[in-house]
Amino acid sequence: MPKLLVEHAGNIPNSLIVKRFRSFEESFEVKKSGVPKVNLRPQEAFIFSRFENQALKIHDVQNLSGLPNLETLKGLYVLWLGGFLTRRKWNSAFTTDKIAEITSARLKLKKEEVLPDEKQEIKPLLEKSSPPETVETVKTASVTNHTEEKRAIETYLNRVETGGNYYEIFDIPLDASIQIIKDTYFAYARKFHPDKYHQEADSVLRSRIQNAFTEIARAYETLKSEETRRVYDFKLRKNIANTDSQKQSVKYQNLSDEEKAKDEFEQGFSLLMSEDYEAAMPFLVRAVQMSPATARYHAYYGKLLSMDETQRFKADAEFQTAIRLDPNNSTYRLLLAEFYVQFNLVKRAEGELQRLLAIFPNNKEAKILLDSLPQK
């Protein structure tokens, strides 16, 4: 039955679709009893993907999808009639009992009948706020909208294809906040998602749109996290340095010791996270030497040393120094506990984790690690 209803709703002429709605105050939400296992067309699936456990009004759905008004209405009608969405604040033509009777009926094919004119039909939703349109005005508006949309797509594609880095792709400054990055990404996703262009005749354009969206998705995944963004920023700075090494060298000489230490640490930290331990060593050594009072430098220098069993005593000393400099930092205490577990120093690990939980009783990582320790 759902498959038949979806096919029926999808084949209703556009001129009749608008008559199925009475007000923009109607709202829709995903059916709580589960959705049918029916394949939707890309346009309908795209609209359905905009719902995230919340009720949306018609204009909300249109803003989130970025689709034309008529396509939004048709997609909502298909999803509602097919049993994917529930509908509120609408004037039903049938009572609840009558709907139950219809949905439980056994259907069979009959000769096609001509439907009578809907003479008593209430004036459609779209006609309430819009004056009568002539063929010429509709054609002119359509051409104008198409031209503007084409120009917007081309601008977007050129920016993504020629951007030298992720910040240029998003057209945001290097110090943009995470919220700005998130808002920019979702704005692009609403406006230029490939599913909106699945019927585009130009296969080259479709491919460019798909590639562009893949690129901005990759950029978003990198920039939305502080850790991955920090590594990316370092690599970006490194690339800039490679293209203008002399200028960067002069700039480095003018940095304070603290700034130099920070730069050395970021390079070493990036290499450590990439598991290039040998290359990371000189950077982290210099960071600790340039700024011996910075706990973070000691902590991750200790983590690097812990990769070599012959350096474990020195690693322990670096972890202890980091905790002494910043005793209320849960990360450094957790690194030390993991170090003890690594070298099977269970009692020391247990003691460090209990000290950590005394300061941060809700630290989940510490609880999990403590529970995983072997019991004697």
C-alpha cells in the first residue's frame, strides 16, 4: 500500500498539488511508528533528510532544502501520503474512522473514471497571496530565477575549485570561529547539495557539483575539530613557509622565545600525532628547552619518550613535571596513568587514576581505564 500511495502522489499534476494544502502553518514530522520501506526519488529523499526528530512548518522545510516552493509542496505531499510524515494543522477531507476504513480496504483495478470538477474547492494556498499569473510573467520569472541560480552555482564552483585552502573555499578568515565554520558549511549544504541537481542535463556540471560538495565536506570535517584544525593550520603554515622560506625565516627570527616554542611544539605535536616519532623529537625537545614552564610541552614530550622503553624513566619525569606545573589538568594525569598501564605498573596507574577522580569525579575516561585494570 505505501508503495502504491507514493507512486500515486508522485504522479499528481503540479496544478493539483497546491490544492492539497490550506495554510503555511501546517507542520510535518517523521512518523513515530516507523517509516515504510519504500524507495523514494532523490528529490523526496533529500526533503525527508532535512527532518531531524522535529516538527517543521512548510516554510521551514523550504528554507532547509532550498528547493522551489512547488517542489517542496509536492515532496511533502508524497512523504505524507506515503506514510513517512505525520501532518498537523490541516483540514482533512475525511474523519479518522473513514481514513482507517480506506487504508484497510482491499483494492482492485477498475476502468478509469473522469473526476468531476472540484467546483466547491477552496481557493488554493498559493493563490491567496499571489495575483493571477500570465504565461509571460511565469516564463519571465522562471528565466530570471534560472539565470540567478546558474550564476550562484558558477560562483560557488569557482571558489571551491580555485581555493588554495579550506578557508578560501569557505570564504572565511583564518581565525573564524567553529560556529561560523558550521554555519557556512550548512548554508552550502542547503543551497548546493548534489541531490538538488540530480536531474541536471549537463553531466559535466553534475560532476563538478558532486566534486565540490565532497571537497567542502572534507574541509568541514577538518575544521570543525580543534585538534584536526590545529594540525591542518600547521600544515597550511608549513606550505606557506615552503613557498616563501626566506620571508618566513626573517619572521621567525623576530619571534619571542615563547612564540618560537609554540611553533616548535605545534610542528612536533603534528608529527607525533602522525606517528612520525623520530621527526617529532627535535621539535618537542626545543619546545621544552625554550619554554620550560609550559606543562603541555612536557606532557607530550613525555608521551613521545614513552614510545621508547629505554626512555621510560625520563618519560615518567616529564609527565610528573607537567602535573607539577598544572596539577588540575585531567589530560596530563590520564596520560601518566596510560603510561603506567603501558609498562604494566598497575598499582601506580590505579593510584594516579584515583587522584584524578578525586579532582574530577565524573571523568569517564578515567573511570573506564580504572575499571579495565586487572584485579589482584
